[in-house]
Amino acid sequence: MKTAVVICPGRGTYTKTELGYLKRHVADTALLGAFDRTREGLGQETLSTLDGAASYSVARHTRGDNASALIYAATLGDFRAIDGVEVVAVTGNSMGWYSALACGGALTAEAGFETVNTMGTLMQEALIGGQLIYPFVDEDWRPDPARKAELMALVGDIASRAEHVLTLSIDLGGMLVLAGDEAGLAAFEAAVPPLQGRFPMRLANHAAFHSTLQAPVAERGRARLSPSLFGQPKLPLIDGRGAIWWPGATDSHALWDYTLGHQVTETYDFTHAIKIAAREFAPDLFIVTGPGTTLGGAVAQSLILADWRGMGSKSDFQTRQQTEPLLISMAMDDQRASVTKGD
């Protein structure tokens, strides 16, 4: 049996093409019903209503209080559908850490939903700052540490200016996700050349995640979410620092403290998490749950940056995928079929 590390996606992955994902792929209607009742009790739109909408709305579906819950439900449904492979560890990107906690057993499905729905709602209510994304690798994904250093020096320069806030939010493969206030983000946009017709790209309805600007949100989250929600994981969990939380050896209070502290207010190093996943667990497969397919590129770029199995470029990765697939995206029906019994 092949081994796999499962990777849970974060915000921005439930897009127009994902509308109806829960209806298509999540078989546990009782669990979805429980999530819907929770949201009804809070005066929020149900996931069934959002997922079953006649059309996709950026204003409606990308809101933190809606997007986070939709993505969590899709991720958990996909994780439970995995069959025929041995999952050896779980990690995630940004909001995907909350999903990873539930997939890995440190949170129950219901506690995970309470966590992600609470934090998504708090983020939306505050909506402090914003995010943008900018690449430091070329279109063939070849590592360019000098270019990354240049860009980070620029970030540092902007952050040193009066009334400017800018920091690295997520180290995302060959991309830098930056968080800041309007002045900081605008200064970066003005200083870098446009690339590939879309970068630098502002992320709609995203706050300045993983930055000190989110300290008030972290504080409110800690007040609302009890440490008693957290328990021992059943699978190893790799967090946004690359640290591993092992079954039977995890301090659940420390896990709560990290999740609602460092994870909210400090840089999320997804690239390092994937490097640790590859080197510590050496899986046959990296499985990215749905919704969406955009995280696959960041996983591949992270493996290239880690020099995993000699891959040094996008073309190297694509050649490997064609001969012996390494990355499985569950949002792609043909790939999904290779790790499930079918929906």
C-alpha cells in the first residue's frame, strides 16, 4: 500500500468552478446537516445554501465567515473519502491548519467546524489589512534565492517606513504572500514589475493573515475557543513552522496556544512544512484535498525548492508526474479516482 501525506488547502480555494463541491463529493449528509444547524443558530447562511447557489458571487462566497466553513467541510469530506493508501501525516496551508487538526484527529469534526467558523467570522468582522501574492521563481519554477532575498529586503525597507506595515504572511513555494496595511501593500505594488499579466495580485476579502495586525483576532479567538476542544492527534501533524505534533506525545494546551497564537500572528512557512513532510515521512504521494486545484503548484514548487528526488524545475516535476504521479489533487476527477472508491 502506498503512503501519503495529506495537505489541506486554505482560503481562496473555493472558487466559481467549485460551486456545488459539497453536493458532489461529501457523502455524510448528517455531518453537513449538523454544520448547517450550527450556522443557522448563529444567523449565518447554511453551507447547503451557499454550495447550492445558482451562481457564484465573489462578495458572498469569499467572505471569511463563508469561505472558511465551505473549505473546511469540503476538505474533511475529501479526507474521509481517501481509500487504498496509508496516510502517514497531515499538514495544511494557512486556514488549512484548522482542517488538518480535524483530519489528524486533534479536533473532532464538530470542534474543527467550531474553530474554523469562529476564526473565519472573527477575521471577517475585523478585516484588518490585506494580502497580495508575488512570485520569486520564473515560469519554469527554478529556485532563485537571490531574487527572494531582494524581495524580502524590499519588504523590510517598506516596513521600516513610518505608517507602513508589510511582512511575509505565507512562504508559499515559489510565491511570497505578503500581509500589510494599505500603505504597505501599495508601496510594494508600486516598487515591483508586473509579472505574467497578474502579479502582484491582491487577494479579495483577505485580511493581513499571519501578521501582528491579527493580534486582536487571536485574542478574541482564544477567549471564545476553549483549550478543552483540543486533544491528542491520531496522525502526525506538521504545522506552519515545520514542527511535528506526534500522537501520544502532544501537549494539547500547547497545540491550542500555537493554533490561536503564533499561527495567527506570525509567518506561516508552508514551504518548510512540505520540506519536513517530504524528508521526515518520505511518502509515495502528496494528496491535496479539495476544494480547488491551485495549491498543487505551491506543493510542487516546495518540493523543487527542497531538491526532492532531484527535481529542479517545473519540467522535471511534470516529467515525474507523467511517469509516476507524485501529487494527487482530489478536486480533479481523474486523480481523485486513484485514491478513493468513488463518490
